[in-house]
Amino acid sequence: MNRKKLPNSRSRGSFIRTCALLLLISISLSWFYLSNRPPVVLNPNYGLLHTTSASSRVAIATFLSGDSSNTENDNDDPYFLAARILTYQLLHDPQTQNNNNTQIPFLILATTSVSERKRTRLTLDGATVIPVEDLPLPSWISTGVTRWKDQFTKLRIFEMVEYERILFIDADTLLTHPIDGIFNEDIITTPSTTLPSRQNQLRRDEAPLPANYLFAARSDNAFKVRSAYDGAEFVELLL
């Protein structure tokens, strides 16, 4: 009867030492590569945002994905109904419609799962429906709620560079007054300059910081944010 010869402790020890040596070489090469890359320098022309004026092209946008229930009755889709209500409020309701510039379009980014019937209805309501392709996701991203994976497709809004500013607002938001005046706020018209000291916090394998930036959103929806001038809560929106 033939028996397989088990590796002795000397062979195992040699194997472990070889693996450890290869790991040490790999770490050393990685450190040498990263440490010898040129330092990150703030480029004054990279990712540059321009100051806007009354003639700048701006838009208000929201996002709509398909109803996971696949019902034939469109009125059973709460997010579709919410998008219709928001369209009415922004474009037609005298109490909430855009009053400073009635030419500001209302964009609805619609995923491939939104039916043609719903897209047509929203267009007839006055919205500008923009079909967007799903954003490919890596295999390690998964969720038990099918609709949640569509939320990554919201990132398509950053591809709409034909607009100087886009105010993004969730479809299930209810307005209480016109919101187009936000485009005239200093924090919106004039970008903030990136602090040069921040470049030291960048890792060498990260993209450079933009020369300036614009951030006018609530930082965390878990907390109620109140404005300094009137104590009123901000509308739930994102820019």
C-alpha cells in the first residue's frame, strides 16, 4: 500500500519563510513606488467652476426609477405620483412655481425601468424627461431592496455639464414656497476656493482636489438644520 509522504516541519518552515519574504518584497516595492511619486500639487485650473449670473443656464432636477411592484395602475406608484406633484408645484402652482425665472426647466432623470407611458405623462405635465442608463455596479454591492440599487444612477446628474448649476431635489419633497431664488444666493453664484493646505491630506493614489467647489446641501438628514437668519428648517434638498 502506497502512502503519501507528508511534508515535514522543515519543508513547512521553508514554505512559510518564502511567503513571508515575497510579502516583504511586495510591501517594499509598493512603499517605494508611492513614496517616489511626485507630491500632489493644487492645480488652479483643475475642476474649475465659474461664477454664475442671471443669464447662466440652471435647472432643477429629480430622479425617478421604476415601481418594483410592476402594477399596471400608475396611480399605485407613489414615487411617480410624487414626481407629478413636484412638477405641478414647480411649473404651475402659483404659490410654489418658479417666480424669478419661469424658464428654469424641471428635469426628471428616468431609469430604463420607468415605462414609456409614465415618461409621456410627465412630459405632458411639463417636465423635461431625460432617460438615463443604469450605472454598472461592482459585484460586492448588493441590497435586499431592488429599488435601492437604482440610487447609484443618480450620479448620472454629474454628467449634465451643459448646465452651470443643477438643484437636485428628491421626488417625494413637498414645497411650501418657490425655491428658484436659491440660484441667486451668494453661496450658489460664487464657488468657494479650495484651501491649499488640504492638498497635504491627499493620498498619492487619489485624484487631485478641484481648484474650487460648491456645497450648499444639508450635511446630514439625520439632524434638523436651522438657518441663522430666520430659524426656519431648510427644505430637504441637495445641490
